[in-house]
Amino acid sequence: MNEVYEYAVTNVVILPMQQYGGYVYSSYSIGDNNLDDQVILNLQYNSGDEFVKFYSAWDARSRNIRMDMEVDLHLSTVDIGRYHDTRNIRKVSKEVVIKEIVYRPDSVVRQYGKVFAEITTTRRTMSSSAVLHVSVRDANGHWVWGDNFGSDHNWYTEFSTYTGDSRALTESDNQLVDRRKEFAPSENEIMRCLINELSNTAQYRLRNYFSRY
């Protein structure tokens, strides 16, 4: 006689994220979804566990789904950095033709001398970070698991200016001098990058935690 085993499904509800300071997280979307929406969608379609089901709070409420666990995602820290400049100044020189005397086409006398320039190279950096806190509670509101993890965004650019004689510059010096100054990414761009990384990490950590159910 074949025995039939029934396994209970654990329903996990992921609560909507709250506003942090001046940041409203629905404004920083990943594609068409904000962080909690993205986490829910990825866990629904890529959980790898048929005995754990993930729902948004709205979805669970509208479908009258029994909640076994709830997940609260909270951005505990957001630090959008300001750019910081470090400068390196160096003096360069080169032997060049400073005078040319032509007596006739096949008789040219060249006089050489040193030319000088001062090159200022600026390295502009900007570092930002965010920390997400994840808290899991059971149906009675008791805390059962939590975790903190962060994401970082680092940006830099480099450019040069000079004073003096341009003939003293090397080819690589000229390339830095001619390089167009890059503008630092906007706050929205940085937040999207930070949230995208947090979303990926949250999915992995939650999937790993609920794999035991």
C-alpha cells in the first residue's frame, strides 16, 4: 500500500518598505518595480522550494491567504557621499627645438633648449553606501530571524590641467589634459545601484533562510 504524505505550505508575506528620512523608495525603482516588489517577484518565481510561497501584503490580504511568516525590509542607513578631490602636482621638461636657422634647403641649424610645464592631476572620488535590515516574524508577531547587509557604490574620475609650455607634455599627459571632465552620478542613479545590490542580496538571504521550511 502506497503512503501519501502531505506537506504544509509556509506562506510568507513581505511587508511594503517604509519611507526613510527624505527617501521614498518607490521613487528608486529597478525596472518597473521598487525594492520590495522586486524581491517578492524574484522569490515567487525563483524560490526553488514548492513548500514556501511568497506574497505581498496586498496580495495576501486580497486573496485571504493565511500568513505564517512576515518579512519586514527596512533601510536602516543611507549615506550618499560627496565627491572628494586629491591633487598631484608635478613638473615636467623636455628638450625641444627652440630656434631653427635655414641657410639653404640642405643646410639647417637647429638650436635646442628646455621647455617646462607644471601638470596638476585631479582624482575625484565619491563613495556611497546603504544598509538593509531584514526581520522575520511568525504569525504571533514573535521575532524568529534577522540580518543586516550593505551595498556600496564607488565612483571616480581623473583629469589634468597644466601651466607652462605644452611642448613639455608627453602623449599620455596630453590625453589626460584633453579628457572631458565626467560629472558625478546623480543621487537617483546612486540609489538605484545601491537598491539593486540590496535587492539581490535580500533575495539570496531570504531564499537561503526559508529553504529550511
